[in-house]
Amino acid sequence: MQDINEVLNPHRGEEQARARQHTRDLLERRGVRLTGSETDDELANLWSAVERFENTVEARGGDSMINAADSVEPENPLFILPERGSRESAGDYTRRVREAANRLTRFEREK
């Protein structure tokens, strides 16, 4: 007997693969190193963290083009998305990106 999900939505696997690739493309365009072993949930959590970081930078007046990892003269080093370590898990990296966004929020309050 076929899996009930396959019966209800025979194109689900294709849709999931497209969504996974779209998220991977978004992250890679932002310079996030991916290993290919990230789960769908890890990719979604990572994208959410990166998006929050970018929104926080923008809310603080930062420009993601000027504050990229390869920028020669960033406006503020805190506005640069942290780089993922070569052996860092997706979960650990996601936590670091969230912490970086939190630091930006606290930085503005303390200023």
C-alpha cells in the first residue's frame, strides 16, 4: 500500500526538493558555507537566523552589500554575517548567527 502522503500529494517530494534548493541558493548567495548534509529543518532554521540577522543590521542602518564578508571597508564589523567554521554543525552556526543578531540589538540599547 502506498504511503498516505504520497496518495494525498504525489508531488510533495518534488516540492520539498525545490524548496530545499531555493533555501540553499539563498544561503549560498549570502556567503554561507553549506556542507550538503544539512537537513531541511536545519536549512530552514539557518535561513531564519540569517534573515533575522540581516533585518537587524538593516534596522541599525547597515547595508548588506557594504558589510559583506569580503568587504574591504565595512561600516561596522558587527554588521558582517559570521562565517561558518569548517567543522561547525548547522545547529551551532545557527546559534552563533542568532547570538550575533542579539548582540546588535544589545549594542544599540547600550549606545
